[in-house]
Amino acid sequence: MTLAEDGAGPPEIRRVSPVRQVLTVFGDYWWRVEEPLPTGALVTALTDLGLKEAAARATLARMVRGGLLAAERTGRRTTHSLTPRASDIVEEEGAWLESFGLIEPSWDGLWTVLAFSIPESERSSRHLARSRLRWLGFAPLYDGVWVSPRDRADAAMSELRDLGVGDVTAMRATLQTTIVGGAQSAWNLDDIAAEYRRFAAAMASEQPDAPVAAFTERMRLMLGWQGFRLLDTGMPAELVPGDWPRAATRRAWALRYNQLGDAAESRIRAVVGEIDADLAQRVTRRRMTEDPNT
């Protein structure tokens, strides 16, 4: 997966893998639709986001080779659909979106502690292990000792076994440490809070009405919020400052994201309709819960 570096889209979008953009288009506008999505519509959506057409088509081809998309050709028309593997990724991401920042995690006072050793000669495995552990919500307390306030021991062991890491120990335990700020200092909470506030401030700009601009802005908001999955692992309230901005930022994000829905959906409906007017009626849009009490 490479980053998109060309085009005229917002910088935040261009820095995100175009593969992630494709999955988000499916998740936000074509989720659980049985018919495949016309390739031309996907390409147009990606060019709206700043990719050149050749780069957009190369991304789709790479996703087919990587087992994330299935391509089909009928006459002169080509289409793409998510593979079961990609559908699982989008489904899991959707579950995270529906809970993160909306449902505050409870904490039993225990940490998942993971100790493992990977030889320096296996650098690629070391990089993959660290990436997967961060995705699961771990951070390094020391070199080779990673922690998470959530019960992720089984998932972490499974990921490391898949990578062929043979020297691993996992446990659930209380922690006593002389580290200033406690074990949660493995995450830079000040930086994470500042990023929440920066993201919230960026939502205060004027709301676009034009369909292309609304689609682009809505994608920027979704990709930006997804980025917090690696920054903030859903740290329990007991471990963060009292003014932690996660819930307030989530409410503001969901409201703005939903407000852009009509115009953004009309853009995707239009690009699909240029190819197949009947199929355009299958376009829908994701709506996020704004209030946990509704």
C-alpha cells in the first residue's frame, strides 16, 4: 500500500493510502449492496479525492492482486466488488466507528502485558509485529514489552504467532511502575489531546454545499477520524485527564459528517448514474450516531 502524492485533493486525503480510500467509498456509499460497483464510478470518485486516473486504476488493479477486490467484465463494462476478506475489514471498521468515542470503555484495573523477542536480523517481522500491535491498541512500555489497558492478550498472541514469532509471553496483571505518569505514559496523552482539538477546530470551517466538495470533505472527515484508531486506543476514563476530548470531538465529527451526507451521496449517485441509472438507486450513505442516548 502506497500513499497518494499527486492530485488536487486535500493534503490529509493525499497522505492516506488510496486503498483505504477505496474501502471507505464502499463502506460509506455501497455497503452490503449485492451488485458490483462500476469501475468508472470508482475511478471518478478517486479522482475527486486527488488521484490521477492512471493512479486510481493502478490502485484498483493492486487491490485485485492483493485479494481485496474482485474484478468482473461484462461486454465493455468492468466492475469491482469487495472480496469476503475486504468485507470483513469494512465490517470490523464499521463496528469500531459505531462505538469509539460514543461508548466509553470500562476498565477492570488490569493491563495486558506482552513480552516478546524478535532478532534484529528479522527486521521485516519486527516492523509488522509493531504495526499489528499498535492496531490492537498496544504501545511499548520498554523495548520488547508492550502494554494495553484492554483485554487483548489472545488477539496479540494470535497475531505474533501468525508472524512466526516464537518467543512471546502474555499476561493480564496490575502494574506498579516508577515511570512518571504511569503505564499510560507509553502513549503521549498530551499530543493525542492536542490532535483531537486540532481535528475539532478544522471542522469549524464553512460547510460545502457542492456535491464534489461535500464528498471530498466527508471523506476527509472519515479518514481523519479513522486515524485516531492508532493514536487513541480507547483509553479508559480512569487513565486519562478529566477533560479528555474524545467524546466531545466524536459528537462534533458525527454531526458534521451526517450533515454532509445528502450532498456527498448525490455526487456518488451521479457518477454511478452516468454509467447505469438503475444501479444509481442502490447508492446509500453511512450515518453515524450523534448521541449515545438516541
